[in-house]
Amino acid sequence: MPFYERGDVRIRYEEAGTGFPLLLVPGGGLNSRISNWTTAVFNSMEIFKDEFRCITMDQRNANGGESSGPIPASNPWDAFADDQLGLLDYLGVDRFLFMGNCIGGCFAMKLLERAPERVTGAVLVQTVGHHPQHPDYMFNSGRDVWAPELLARRPDLKQDQIEPYLHALYRDRPEFVYSVSPDFARSCETPILVLPDETPAHPYVTSVDVASFCPNAEITVFPWRDPPELKARTIERVRRFLRTNRPAA
């Protein structure tokens, strides 16, 4: 189980396959961790390792994972981006494709803002975002589900750090995908493929907004998980998108 370390941040990661690098972020909100691929809507590590260098990681402080780091009340989305870009630097990866499930949609947009010259294409699968009917869903989930377990195993972290951290993640920018503004999205030229969902954590409107705002974004049909034949065609569409946006050797 390899680790990347930078100061007080320690990131567990895994790799599979060869080819152009593809950074894959599993779902699970703040509990985004490698083991979640086995229960994901589809296991991207298994599916795409036949033609890409697939890289995945436990996000910092995911319960059930092995990555750790501070919980900064200032610019927490940038802290996640620092972890992801730092890991790729450590692995000698310059340009890469990105696919993020759930909270990975927020990570994707922050990476496109931070390092547009490095990300050749991004797939957002069932992205987290602001749900008009459930505006505090992600904040409450972090407070009530993620934080208690984290605090129980991390005596260096304190309860009074939690709310400012979650506020900076989900309430500082209570719109869209949380990590970037709609204005940035309208300026984002990176090719994007969106696979929508409709749950309190994964609002359909956010997926539509990404596809509408970003000039080079496209979106699949919805729903796409059933029947199995449609899901298989959707996965094949993802593969075609990745191939199209993989630079020529």
C-alpha cells in the first residue's frame, strides 16, 4: 500500500494498468476512499485499467481510508487539489485525464480552475452540488456522519474545527458545485462529460448546470443506470470520451 507524504499530509494511493494517466476519485463524500470502488455505480479502476494508467487515492481524512491531513477552514477545496496534484507530481505525471464520482465532481472543477493546462478531459459522475430543496444536505452529512467517526480516531482534531471547515466547503459558496463559481464554469474550455443523477447529494440541476455553463461539456441521457444495456452503452461512451481526449503519443 504505497503512500505519498508532504509535510503533515499523508495520502494512500493505488495504481493499475498502463497508458495515459487517468486520475480516478471514488464517491463517498468526505469518506471518498479506494475501497468504495467495489460498491460504485461502476468500478472505473477495473474497467479502464486495460488502456489507461489508472491512479486512485483515499482522500485526506476519509473514514475507513488511510490518508490524513489537516482540516483547513480556509480554502479546503484547494487543499484537496493540492493533495491530488501533489500526488501526480510525485508520480511524475504532468498531463492527465480525470474522472470523479460524487464529490469528485467538485474536485474536478477545482482542478480545472487550478491546473487547466494539465487536465485534458474530465468526467463527472453523479456530481455533488447544491440542491435547492436540500440546501444543507452535505453540511449536515459532514457534521452528523463524517465528523463523529473522524474525531473519535483523531485526538489531534477538535470539535470546534469541524463547523468552520464544513462551512467553508458547503456554505461559503452555496450554489452550483461548491468548489468553483458559475462564472468560472462559463470560462472553462476543458472537454467535460457529465453523467447525471438525482438525489439530495447529487442534484440533477447541478449536472445540467455544468453541461450548460461549460462551453465544451456534454451530458448523457438520464437515467442511465438501467437497463443494463443502457448502462453498458454509457460506460462505452465514457471510454470514447477518454480516448478522444487522450493526447496522441
